Amino acid sequence: MYFGWSRRSRALAEGLIEHEESIGPHGIPWADALDPDNDGYFEVEEHIDYAQAAIDRWQKENQGKAEPGTRLVVVDTRRMTNP
């Protein structure tokens, strides 16, 4: 796996793996997320992912019309109008 990697690169990669394994799917360390003392201290905030919303709208409007293999890519049109 690390063939040709420097000692430093291997250590950084292993550190990143360890860090990623310590974080749950909500971005909170497992130690905090599973600690019973934290019960009641976490709250949910609603945030809209506008890129995902664009995909959801497209899929709803084009249901069954997409060619097989169609890959949806979100494009920020502001870049097209404000160079």
C-alpha cells in the first residue's frame, strides 16, 4: 500500500485514517457522540443544500427521461455570468 512513500507520508496517511475513524457521520467525535453525559446537549439545525436541491428538482422534472449513464453535475452559474 505504501510502496515508494516516505516515512512522513506514511505517518500522515495513518494519522488521517485514525482521525477519520474517530469521527462519526455527523462530524462529531464518537467519544462525544456516544457519551451518555452529553444526552440532551445535541440539537439539530436545518440547512438546505442548494446543490442537492437543484439535483432533486432536475430528477423530479425529468423522471424517466435521462439516458442510461447520465451523470448529474452541479454547475454554479454565477461563474458564467460574473467572470
